[in-house]
Amino acid sequence: MTILVTGGAGYIGSHTCLELLNAGYQVVVVDNLCNSDMESLKRVEQLTGKSITMYQFDARDEKQLESVFSNHNIACVIHFAGLKAVGESVSIPLTYYHNNLVSTMALCKVMKKYNVSNFIFSSSATVYAQDNEMPLHEGGHLGCTNPYGWTKLMGEQILKDISLADPAFSVVLLRYFNPIGAHQSGMIGEDPSGIPNNLLPYITQTALGRLERLTVHGNDYDTKDGTGVRDYIHVVDLARGHLKAVEYATKHQGCEAINLGTGVGYSVLDIIHAFEKENDVQVPYVIGPRRPGDIGSVYADPRKALDLLGWEAKLGIADMCRDAWNWQKQNPRGYRE
Ligand code: NAD
Ligand code: UD1
């Protein structure tokens, strides 16, 4: 069975390509490499001993998409391609709306033409409104505070409407919590450009000495130690969730939103301490003010994923910290070595 993976050279995409190949799927990638490097896919090929067909173009380009669909017998599309930096989306909203929404619509249009009806969408826990109780379940209130989040929520709505109009169209909206870690080989991992915004890449680069110290964004939240609590999920667990979603989509119809999280929340200090303990390194930090837009606690109710997909996260925080560090140590400058 052939799976089209858009954004397959990126962080989550590359880990998913690896799992797909290991499970016996054929993988076709479309990626314009605007936030990634071909090296990730070369390493996936090395790790699996299998090859990937890669097309480098923008997923908004319907003509080029058509040629991919006519060259390959695609059974399912996993759509990772998208821009994902929250702060940047506030500065250049039109770029975000255009990139993330037009790519989704172009894919749906071409899929319809080529009778391909299974779609897995990269959504995010950011689509939940801030007034929900924890843990977040899929029926919670939806609403966003930044353009990036809206591109995900609008993408979900577009796909839901298409599946309502065409009952053969099967969609799984995967709402990721906080993906961290790397493949255990240390050969593929997260490779942010510039100074990282997210916690784990900031920690690994601080431990390496590339950054002087981490600033903990606030210690006055209503959490066990006052620092922000999140549901961190190992990227390999997350990748495996996509394989379950592919199986589900090909056997069912309609549109389902499903959380991919562990259900367990860890604070910033928990993560720093787990990272130091697991890797026997120091992460110098200072406490700073809250980061605008952050909330105290975010964690998933992961039961729907277990009920519908038969998937649950297996790897723990020690695995996540070990694998993130292993990747960073082996690739201090990411893929740009
Ligand atoms: P990433 O930036 O590493 O990967 C995205 C890939 O898409 C990159 O390889 C980039 O080059 C490609 N791309 C972007 N726009 C494209 C376009 N128009 N045409 C072709 N390729 C394009 O990001 P990631 O962390 O792997 O995230 C994958 C998806 O998951 C994104 O849609 C993101 O919004 C979503 N998501 C990520 C997180 C996270 O924390 N990483 C959380 C929730 C949701
Ligand atoms: C952020 C995005 C979210 C996206 C997610 C992907 C924002 C507001 N939200 O979520 O849309 O889906 O990344 O992973 O950007 N922290 C520090 N110091 C740092 C960095 C982070 O203390 O230098 C804290 C944060 O305050 C938070 C936790 O670490 O409590 C996790 O932060 P981060 O990795 O940025 O993820 P989110 O804020 O959950």
C-alpha cells in the first residue's frame, strides 16, 4: 500500500516515514524543504534499508500534485506539510493561512479527482479553547488565540465538511500534544532553525553549551511547582499513532478528531530534572516571567485513541529525555553538519 506523506522530511514526518517503511508501506513524500533538509529522508532510508520517492515542490501546487497521483497508486494521504511557529504566525498571518489551508484544499481536490479517500491531518491541542477543564477530551470547546491555531481549526472544519458532503471520504484529525524526543538511533530528530521556542530543543542546546541558560517562563501557575504543565509525547509513539490512523481510515468512513497524548502532565521543572538525571548533564536555568499566551496546564484525555485506534503511548519521560539528548549530541548542528 502506498502512502503519500506531505511534509515527510520534517520532524514528525521523517519519524512517521520510518515507521511506515518498517511496517511494509511504500512511501511517497512531497516536501518543499522550507523547514527541513533532504538529509532526514536519506537517513530514514539508511535506517530502514528501503527507499522513498521524494518530490520537492509546494503542496499547494495542484498540477504537480496531479502528476504524483497519476504516477502512484496512493491509498492514503498523511498531511504534515505546514508552517508551525506560533509567534511567526502572528507577524505573517496571511503566509500561514495561505500555506496551511491552500495545501489542504489542493490535496483534497486532487484526491477527489483520483478517487483517493483517506486523509490523516496533523492537528494540534492548540485547537482547544482555554476555558476547558483538564484533561482535554475531543468534545471540548474549540477556539484559538493565534493564526497558527486557526489554520489548524479551519483545516479541521474544511475536512469535516468535505467528509459530510462525501460519505466515502474518511478523515482522521490527529490532535498532537507536545511531541519531543527523537528516534533511538540518534540519526533523526528535531532540527529547529535559529533559537528554539519550544522547551526540549532549548534544553538540549543549553546542555550542549550552545545556549547559556534556559529561562523558565513563570513559576506562579496553579500547578504543583508553579511552572507550566504539558503532555509531552515521544515522537516515535506519535509516529506509530499515524500508522494506526491509516489502518482506521481505510476501514471506516466519516471524520474523527483524536487526541495523541499520554494523559500525563509534567512541569517544566520535572522535565529539567528528568533530563539532568537521565543524561547526567546540567541544564542551567533562571526563572523568568510568564510567556504571553501560555496557560498553566495542558494535558490530554487519551482514551479515544485507545478505543478507536487501539493506540496508546508506550515511551516515558526518561526515554524522551534520553533520545532527545542522544540526537543532539550526535548532531550538534542538526542536519547542517
Ligand atoms: P516541521 O516543520 O519539521 O515539518 C513540516 C514539513 O512541511 C517541513 O519539512 C516543511 O519543509 C514542509 N512544508 C511546509 N509547508 C509546505 C508546503 N506548502 N509544501 C510542501 N512542504 C511544506 O514540523 P513538524 O513538527 O514535523 O510538524 C508537522 C505537522 O504537525 C505540522 O502541520 C504542524 O503544524 C503539526 N503539529 C506539530 C506540532 C509540534 O510540536 N511539532 C504540534 C502539533 C501539530
Ligand atoms: C507550543 C505552541 C503550541 C504548539 C506546541 C508544539 C505556543 C504558545 N504554543 O506549545 O501551539 O502546538 O508548542 O510543541 O507557542 N517553556 C519555558 N522556557 C522555554 C520554552 C518553554 O519555560 O524556553 C515552557 C512553556 O512556558 C511551557 C512549556 O515549557 O510551559 C512547553 O513549552 P513549548 O515547548 O513552547 O510548548 P507549548 O507552549 O505547550
